[in-house]
Amino acid sequence: MRRLPVLGLLAAIAAAPVLAYGVPAPAGMPVVPMVQGHYLVGCGGCHGIQGRSGRQVVPDLAGQVGYFLCTGQGRDYLVRLPNVAFANLSSHDLADMMNFVVFTLGGASVPPGGRPYTPDEIAALRAQPLRVADLHLYRDQVVRGVVRACPAARGLHEYDTAQAARER
């Protein structure tokens, strides 16, 4: 009778870590939480697996992105960026991902009282994506406001300074 091996196989599959789409993970393979997977697929290629990139070419997120919560304009900017606003994620999943980016990768850069994004806030912000001709100039203006509100954020200007030098 073939029931015993099938039952044993089913028990082994049930006990194994499961990847997206219900596919069992091979033994010893790390399983990435869904929110981190969304970040890696949508952002990690440029911003780095741990939020560290070539900060003069692509802004670092690690230890810095939380500063954007120092102002309402900075908070909104993060979600209204075209690559974020148009992400192929539900507003709930995007809120989870943005909270991972800001509170996990941003770490100590999050100002006291920084509050997580909600799915409703994400839905409202992504309905108004940035449509400015010079995104770098707009980012520089946002960063200047963030630095005025949180002087510790002055390191955010490294990207803007390098970008301005390249455009000369």
C-alpha cells in the first residue's frame, strides 16, 4: 500500500519552511520575510541589500532615510517618488515595506515620535506621484527643509552635492 510514503512526504512538506507561492524551501536555505523581499526586489538593486549604496550615485538609506520623517514634505516625498508610488504592491504591502525601510534600515535616524505609514496614507500619497521636471532639484529642496528641522540629517546632502557636480 502506498499511503505511508505519501503521508510521510506530506508531513515533511508541512514541516519545511515555505517560500512565496507555497513552494517549500530547500533545507538550509534562508527564508526572507515578505516585506524584506519586496524591498530587495523593488529597491535593493540600487539602494543595496542593506540600504547602503554608492551614496554619491544613489542615496544611502541605511542610517539616514528616517530623517525624512522630520518634515511632512520629507515624509510625503519618500512615497511620492515615482519608483515607490508606482510599485506593483498593494497600499498595505507598500506601507509595510516603507515602514521596513524607514524604521529598520533608517534605524536611529528616525526622529522621536516618528510614526509608521498607514495603508490609507500610502494610498493617498501614491495617488499624487511626483511629476517634477527636475527631481534632483526638488529632492535638494526637500533635503534642505529636512536638515533645517533635523540638523543631524546634513549627511543627506552628500548625494545632492555629488549630483550637482555631475550636472555641471
